[in-house]
Amino acid sequence: MISFNGAQHPKFVILYAVYFYVRFPVSYRDLEEIMADCAVDLDRATLNRLVKKYASAIAKEAHRRKSPNGRSWPMDETYVKVKGAWTYLYRAIDTEGKTLDFMLSEHRDEATVTTVLIKAFGNNG
């Protein structure tokens, strides 16, 4: 569990600020305005300190609580056009069809598939 002891702001304020900064492409200046709209007066420097202090702990806790994936992970491969160039899209998916990990590659080879699977195992256990 994440310890918020000694924090000068309530737990929900910290979680809300970190969530917005990590989830959406906002700057600290934009985040300061968002928090002001929620009647919370936080400075950009304070938001920076909060994100640096709590973002990794929140990510670890979320990864720990993540639901387990199925035992079978089929690989999906397709050829897609990205910014005008044709590339291979490799996906590791679970039995429910959720994408566990993906990779774009210019080449179609076994090394790329192995890289995708190793990355998926590392991220999903």
C-alpha cells in the first residue's frame, strides 16, 4: 500500500493530480489550472514534486493489483500503413482478446516475434 503519511495534501488530491499528469498529455501549467478548477490551489513546482514522489509507487501498486491474464497468449500479425509506410504490427493477445503488448517492425522475422513475447512476459508476468 502507498503511504501518504507526512503529505501536506489529502490522498485524493495527490492521486488525482498524478493521474491527470500521467494519463493525459498535459503540462504542469495545465495541471495547475485543472486543479484550480477543482478548488485545489497547487503550484507547478509542488505538482512536479508530487508526480516525482508518487508516480512510480502508484504504477507499482497498479501493476500488483492487475488482474491475471490467461495462460495462452496467441500472437497476431498484420501489415498496416503507418505515416505512409507499410510496417508489420505484432501483437500478443490473451484469450479474451485484450492486447498485452505490441510492436511495429519494418521486417518480418523470428527475432521480432521473440522480442514481442519477451516484452509481454516482462510486463505481464
